[in-house]
Amino acid sequence: MKYRVRHVTTYHYGEPVLLSHHAAHLSPRACSGQGHAQVRLDILPVPAVREDGKLDYFGNPITFFTVQDAHDRLTVDASFEVETSPPPALPQLDRTPWDAVAAELAAGTAARVEAALDFLFPSYQVPLLSEARAYAEPSFPSGRPLVEAAVELMRRIHSDLTFDPDATTVGTPLAQVFALRRGVCQDFAHMMIACLRAMGLAARYVSGYLRTLPPPGKEKLVGADASHAWTAVFLPGWGWLDLDPTNDCLAGEDHITVAWGRDYDDVSPLRGVVLGGGHHQVHVGVDVAEI
């Protein structure tokens, strides 16, 4: 599938911003099953300092920029074209039990698990929670194949959580999400990551976009799409299996990867520090259009 993606973020400040520093994860990363072209990142006011072509610790493209002119509005307009291909068949491998994988990760000595160790431990937005292990355990009886257990966990989270964009914010603690059983894709992904890590497995947060279709007979609204997030679990000897608990599916051709990290905090689309500004409002518009 081929898509054109546009993600526009606009900040309106109540008072002039005298100086601002920002980091943006808005360009797609090169990864298996996905190629990209025509990447643009337009920023107004034009930054006095800008660094493109950088990679963060996890290998994601990142742009740093500084605006030194006083401004009461900042617009960051990112766009690119991407081509995705179907994911490989669900791996059966040798039906390795999840607890054998957890033991191999805990030892941390095999070369094939080295790249996954960063995603094994608690992180800022995914702390170690007793409720995460309690929730996960029914899907992980001893000896059960990892893929089978992870897929069932995904389906349970999808069934037990209600998608509710008004229930949480980007700063809502994960323990509150477990209590509320409500949230958005970020919360679904964080909950699944917490459960997998609680069982000693490596799991990462994947940020990107998902093609959405309008209701039957309705036109697609400009700006109606949104950023999306899902989870990937590490399978030694195979790689990372991408699972979308919000939609109860394996990530496929409709999923467009931008970045991955330990949690949302590692890959937030746009973050920064400003001098001045006062109260501000932010508007985000996302379009994912099939080419």
C-alpha cells in the first residue's frame, strides 16, 4: 500500500515566546516492510538553528531546532510518502515457551537478545506494577508458546479496555489506566507493554499512523486521522512481532511506523522548552491518504 501522510501541529501562545528549543519525531524510520520518500518538515517561524539527519538512541530520525525570534504561534508541518507491504505470516517457530524466552532474556548473555535488553525493564511511563503481572498471568501458564500467549493478552486488553479519548491525557499514570479500564491507543499500548515486561519479556512502544476509513456513505474529513501507537514483543531468533491491542490485530499494511522506544516519552512527536508563552493552545491535524 502507498500512502501520503501529513501531520500539522500548531501552538497558539497567549504571550510572546522569546526563545524555544524543540525535538521532533515526525519523520518515518526505515524498517522492514516499509519504505518512504518525499520527507518534508516545514517550521514557522523559521528556526535560527536546525539539525536534520540525526538519529536518537533507538535509531529513530529526530530533528532538533531552535526559534530565537519572538513569536506567538509555532507551526510544524510534516509530510512524507510511504509504501508498506504485508507482514510476514504469524511466526510459529518451534513453539518456544514464553518462560524459556524470559529466562534467556534474564540471563542476557546470548548475542541474539542483546538488542532487546533496553526494552526489558521499567521505563518512565511504564513502571513496574503488581497489577500488570496479575492481569497478565492468566495468559501465561508455564510452557505456553510466547506468540500464543501474547496474542491472547492483546485480545483481552482490547476486550477489557474501552476506547475513550476523554478519559486520559498523555500524563495519566498507568496505574490509573489499570483502574479506569479506559483510554486511548497510547494507554492500550502502555498497558500491554507493562504486562509483557512484568512477565520478564521485552516489549517496545511503536509510534506511527493508521489508515482510517470513513463510515459507509460518508466522505473522509480532512484532519480527521490521528497519531497511533501499538506494541511489539521480542521473539528471539525471529525479531519483533507488532501487535495492536486497540484494534485487536497484528500490525499490517495500514500501520505506518515513525519511531519506537520504551514508551511514549521516548518518541513523542514534538516536545520542547519555551521561554515565555503563558497559556497556550495546541491543535493537531493528521491526514493519511492512500495514493
